[in-house]
Amino acid sequence: MRVVRKIRGEDRVQFETENNLDPDKLLAQLANKYPEHELSFVEDPFEPESRAIRIAHPNDPKAPQPKPTSVGADPLPPESQASQSDAIPKEPEGASRSEEVSESEAAADTKACPYCGETIRSVAIKCKHCGSDLSASGTSATRPVRTSPDLGLFLLGVPILAIVLIWGWVANMNLLQSPETTLMAIGIGTLLITAVLASVEAASAGMQTSRQKGTYGPTTWFFLILLLWVVCYPAYLYKRRHYGFANLLVPGLVIGAVYLGSWLLMDVAIVEARAGLQNPFR
């Protein structure tokens, strides 16, 4: 169970206990430790559908004001209210400074998720971005390591190989060897191979359709890359980071732009060569 502390109207993680600890017993222990604070069971602000114990200081300026004990009670005169406000002990400066320090420490007490790289709290046992289990409990003492293959180098290498074939093979062909057919085969092969590699990697990593992450399943990625390669190929290289893979958006954009430019330039050159052969006196 997580214990949170209300500091200046905001909930900060105080500490986290084991799940098998009795909540009522923990509340009694905290009541003895914090006699001047208000303790109550609340819904966990950091873990939905879970309970937590909130420690709220009675003099918190942003804390909700307590309700009157009786409905028909008359309000106190201003003199009585002033005397009661003077009677309430003010929080010392040292305590205020310690709360500010604890607030800054809680804000800085974060870490990066080892699976998706997003920023999460250091005490989190489950990533709120990718849903990965971060708890140390399990059959082994170490945290499980991703075993799915990383095909990022192959995804980048296929367009690079296509560029080499365009300028090293197609560019040296004569018109009798049908260079346009070879160029078209290189283009279709590049689309098909990159789509297959992306779908295989997505399937091994367990990718699923998620609106929050902007990811899709293996089959959807296959058809998106095959039909909309210009947009979906770099998009997949970026979205794969949600499943523990490296973000390859920048190299993917550069390689994709060079490949598309090479393919289009070679196609235009072949068309012009055909036109010049048919009209030699133009």
C-alpha cells in the first residue's frame, strides 16, 4: 500500500509498503507517528483502483476546511474567531522548509522506464505509459530482459541496399536490358521486405493497437508500410520505442529521403533516355 503526504495541496509519495500489510494496522502505526496530522483512507492518486493512506497537515493552507460539527450551530463572533486563530500554533519555519525540500525531492525522485523510456516515479511498480511490470518480485531475482529480436539495422539496411543497387546496377544498364523493370522490382522489393521486417518485429514484441501510444498490431503495420511507405515507414521507426527498441526516426527519415530521391531520379533518367531514342532528332 502506498502512503502519500499532502504538501501544499498536492499529494506526494511518502513511502510504499508491502501488499500483504494490514491497512488498519498501518493506519494505527501512522497515527502514533503523526499525532498532529489527519490520516484517512483515500483512492490512490498514482495507481487507479487502489487505496492509499493520506497524511495531511491540519495547517496546510490548501487543505480543505473541516466541516462544522453541527448544522444549526451559530457562527462565532469575529473576536472569538480571532482568538481561536491566535491559539492555533503556527508551523515553524524549519518545518516549512523541510516540506519544501521534501517537495523538491519528490519532484526529482523519478526514473526512466527500462521498456519505453518515459519518465515515471522511482517507486512505481507498473509503468503508466506502456503498462510494463516493474516489480522485482518473480521467479528470478533480476528484472526480465526483452528477448524479442531487434530488427532495426535490417529495417535501415534494406533501403540502403536499394540505393546501392539503383546507382551501382540500374545506372549501368542499357535500354535493351529493361532498366525500368529492374527499378520497379527494386522498389516493390523494398516496400515488401521492410513491411515484413516491421510486422515480424512487432509480433515478437507483442505490439497491440493503442490510441494512447499511437501503435498498431503486426498485421496493421504490414499493410500501412506496404501501402503508405513514405509516412508509415518512419512512423514505425519512431513508435517502436514504446516497446523497448531504439528510436530510429532521424536515420529513417534521412535514408528514406535518399532512397526516394534516387528512385525518382533514376526513373526520370530512364524515361528521358527512352524518349531520346524514339526521337533522335528532337
